[in-house]
Amino acid sequence: MAQSSIEWTEMTWNPTTGCDKLSAGCKFCYAEVMSRRLKAMGVEKYANNFELTLHKGELNIPYTWKKPKIVFVNSMSDLFHKDVPIAFIQKVFKVMKENPQHVFQILTKRADILRYYDSEGWLDWTHNIWMGVSVENSKFVKRIELLRETKARVKFLSCEPLIGALPEMNLAGVDWVIVGGESGRTPRPMKPEWVTDIKNQCKKADVAFFFKQWGGTNKKKNGRILNGKTYSEMPVVQIVTHE
């Protein structure tokens, strides 16, 4: 558990750590860099560096949070990695279901695995589990359709790092779109017109739009102002004590 500097969440919770590169957006994976750093610092949880690792002890942590929180699940991994057993994923879902006062945001690039598990009826969706897929360029818009076919109650897209245009997306059934540029030492550029086009698509489809950052080598300096405005829209957060 850790407080998060990610603009669209409050904290992170990592029942698994580690991953493998899958698509273009993974090229400069921040989680891989962070894992290497944490291992060098002697943090036991990252002793395996960026190898996929399950952390069963993490499953107890959400029960200890006293106040409602917005939580990014697996910021340092992908819950739907092919080597994460479905039984473990179901345990994570059980924890989220039993803590309805919190909002849990899951993000995956493995939309095919997500869709398969959902089609088999193995995932128990509750109001507080938000499911998202990463769509970094037009090659991966197929992930949107796979997400749409799931029974997740809140669905979102993370277009970060946005490394190509995403014209004429089908946003039916999508509740939220996050857009952000790549950061780091050698970030790939993001064109302003790509961002504006996505914003306009969201407005037309009545989808919440969140512009996270321009990115670049100095992401703090470049900020997150788009056409003189900050866009921080989010789906309505429901806080209940039972399902």
C-alpha cells in the first residue's frame, strides 16, 4: 500500500508485482524502472526485481483501511498476466467485493485474458470495481471491444502513453478516458491534436475525460493544461457499505 502521485487515483495496492513487455506502450515501463530501484534499496517485496511475483499477504491490507479510498490495483504489474492463476485473481476480486466502501481501479493490456475469464463467469463484478484497458495507439483499439464485452460496471480507457492518433473510437459503454503523454529520458512525442481529438470524442459520447499530463523529459514543467484548462473528469464515485 502506498500513497500515489498518479493524478487519477489516491493510492496503490499491489497484490502482484512484475510483468513482461507486451506492446508498444510497454517500451519504457515505469514500473520496471521503479522495481529495479526498489530492489536496489533493499525492499523485500521487490527482491525478484520485475519477475512476476504473487504477494498473498497483500490481500489482507484493504480490510485495514478506515476511510473510503480510490485505489489503483497493481500499478506495478498486470493482474491479468497469463501467469497469474485465476484462483488468485478471484481472491483479489473477493477482497474488493468485501470492501465496497473503496473504489478499486484495475488496468490491463491483456484484454483478451480479461474477456475470456469474464466469459467463463469467473469474475464477480461489484459496483466498486472499475475495469480499464490501455490503448496507446490505433493498433490496440481492439482492446476496447474486449472490455466492452465484459460485465464490469464501470469501464475506462487509459490512453497513456499516447503514441499515436486514436480517431473515431467506439466509446459505447465506456465511462471514462484518461490521456497522457510519455515521460522519462527519451519519451516518444504526443501531438496536441491527438489529445484534442480524443477530448472531442469524449464530449460527443458523454464520456468523462481526464488529461493526466503532457509528459516529456520534464513532465512536471510541462504540466497538464490543455487549451488553457485542466480536465479532471471522473465517473461518479459510489460509496456504499454493502452491495
